[in-house]
Amino acid sequence: MKNPPLRILRRGEVLTLHNVPPERTLLEVLREDLHSCGTKEGCGEGDCGACTVVLGQEKDGKLQYRAVNSCIQPAHAANGKALWTTEDLVQQDGKLHPAQQALAECHGSQCGFCTPGFVMSLFGLYQNHTVHGQAVSREQASQALSGNLCRCTGYRPILDAAEAMQKLPKVAVDEADTLSKLELLAQYPRGMDADLAYKTPENLAALLQARAQHPLAQLVAGCTDVGLWITKQHREFGHIIDLTRVAELQRVEQYPHHIAIGAAVTLTDAFAALVADRPQLADFAHRFAGQPVRNAGTLGGNVANGSPIGDSMPLLIALGANIVLMHWEKDQIHHRELPLEQLYTGYRQNILQPSEVLAWIKVPRPTTTEFTRAYKISKRFEDDISAVCLVVSLHIANGVVQRASIGAGGVAATPARAVQTEAALRGQPWNAQTVQRAQQALRNEFSPISDMRASGDYRRTVLGNLLQRFWLETQGQQEIDVRRLTAQGAAA
């Protein structure tokens, strides 16, 4: 198979590269092919943020900026988009961009290795907010920088820089010019020829036909996990089908009783849709990896990958989500729908047929009797993988548990529903005695392994403790959350 041309808009010009293999990362293209070494390679797995770049594309008539990890982003995923690295921000007269200038003035850099990544995350924040006159709070800056790690400065001077850059003379991208050039760039053939190694179908029918013709091709939808297979396992893929350009699957559709999230919707946008219905999930959504990972990864990719420590699946299981699988047969689209937890058959194994694609995730809307909380236990607060993830959703009426739905991660070979614990709760009075019995049932239901993140005994203990925390929260207690603990409450 041949490799399609790679066309990126950079510094106002279309950059065309030929013969880029499908598994080549954007970072490799930048550093090795274009000799743009300002973007650094740190961890090679999307954890440290040193490789952060910003990609821009049209959305609803506007230019959308997204900071992503170039170390795990396939170069072809940037095809047809605008690209900025730290080297692209210096103005024609040699002056630094406000994000760069503020970091220098606030002493936000010491060894400097991580600095380009921080600059680019700040640039994305600047373009999405500051240039439009929207003030950026310290909390917003912290969230934007959640995927960037620094071992030298602490983070105070970097957060100071995020606030200081708003006070410097504004520097704005010519968005009208960029959008017009992106529109012209979109006129180039995307490449759906049968002999192309990297396919980017733009509609659902084309995706399903390509999948039917090439059932052994590697599907990617954000590549935040497949990227690690490339960088850490050195796997090569002779044929990749990228579904992130499929128009139908980029949508979040609103219905009276549920929302339908397309498989190509980014985690950033998918969690925004979930939080809109259930505001209490905001903290949990923020803790799902760093922002560059959420900006690139998709909800469909996370679900289809089926990692037992993926945080979205326990949440979706507890919310009663269904998935829609689709395939192409006899010149028609066929589909089947099933509860999400029925997708998995073993560790990273599922029931998908070779020609099938996970297309939609359908999430029921909340009811007035629903009480839902999501808990993530990890060593770092941000940008870390869960040791235990537990999501509990109960429907309580007249003091009795009418329905119980519990999703758990990190405690079995697959994301799992705690069916025995649900049974122990269903139809029971919602009181301390019921909770104690359910705690024991939850600890007995799973036999988690011990690994570098936690021991099996720790995980079982935490499961029960989190259910106790859920009970306390239903009783109105807030001081059990350390982020809401005041000095007065601590003294008491």
C-alpha cells in the first residue's frame, strides 16, 4: 500500500509531505523530517506534555484550537489542519508571544525542557479565551495545564504566567485568513483509494465500507492508546482507518430521554455533554487524563479499547448506557444495540465482529430520583491512571432503593457492573445497615490483582470505603471531600 500525502497549514503556508508511514507520529515528523526541535520528547506516552502542540480546525464557522500530545498523535491525524509549535509563535519583529513573554517574566522556566509544552497549552488557552476578551481564572489555567508536568519550578510561577499573559498587548492569529486557507486545504482529496495505507473516511457509509473491505486494518479514534502501542511496543500498522473525520460520528445528538454521543466525539466534548446533564460529574471529567489527551482522544475509542482501568466505562455502565455497533452488508448499513457492559468478553477482548464499528454511545438522561457520584482513586490528582474507579447511581424514592447501578474499574479484567452489590441494594431501605451489607458485598464481588498502582487488598478496601462515602454524601455531608474542607472544618 502507498502512503497518502500529508498536508498541514503552518505559518500561513501549506506544507506537503510525501511517503509518511501511517504509524509515524507527528512529533517524529516535526523533529526528524522538518528539523523543528523546539517541540520536545519526554515520556513518549502522552503523560508529561513536553511534546504539546496546538492543532486548529474549523468548527461551526469558527477556528477551534486544541492542545494535543504530538508524541502519540499520528502525523496523518493532523492532515488538513493548522499546526502551531513554540517556534511558530514569535512575531515577525522578533517579539515573543504573550504566553512566552509571561513565562519569562514570571520565571516559569528553569531547565526549560518542559517549557515548550507549557507555552503551547497556554497558547491554546490564550487563543480560545484571551483574544476574545474572556478572562482566564487561575482554576481555568490549572485545568488547561493539567497535562503538563514540570520537575523544576513547582507550578506557581507558571500559573502566575497564565494570569500575566492576559495583561500584555494582545497578539491574535488572523483567523479569517486561516479559515479560508483551511477551506482550500479541504479541497484536496482526503484519500480513500483502496491502496492507501492511511484512510480518513468522511461519512459513515464510507467508513463502514472501508471496514468491510479491510477487516484487519487498525481502527483509530484519537490514538491516545494506539499511540502507545507505536511508541512503547514498537508496533507497525500497514493499514490504518481513522474514523475521527466521519461527520455523523462527530455529533452529540439530543433526544428527550437520552443523548447519543458519536464515537468520534472527543473526550473533551463528550464529557461536556455528560456534565451538562449531570453537573456533579465535572470534577470526575476533569480528572480523566490531562487536557491534551482529552482533546485528542474520543469516547468511542476509549470504550472500544476496553481497558479495565479506563475511567469512562464504569461511568457509562452506572448511567445505563447502551452502545450501537454498525457494519456494511449488501449495500446497506446494519446495526445492533446492547448494554455497554455486554461488549467485553475478557481483557481487551470484545464481541465486535471484524467488519463492525462501535458508532454511538447512548446515555439516558437523569431522573428526579437519581443520585449519582463518580470516584477516582489515583496517586496523582490529575493526569494519572486510576487504581480504583467507582461510579454509583441509585434511584431512591420514599427512602427505598428502587434501582441501583454500579460501575467499577481497576478491579477486574474488564470494566464491570457490580451486579451482586446492586442486588443487595435493590428494594432495601436506604440506611446505614443496608450500606454496611452492600459494602461487604462489593468487597466480596471482585478479586482485583496487585500491581504497581495498588494491592488487591487495598482496592477491595477502597471499594467499600467509597460506598460509605457515597452514603455520607446522600446524607448531605460535604467535609469528607478534602477539596471542600475548610480550616474551620479541619479544626473541628
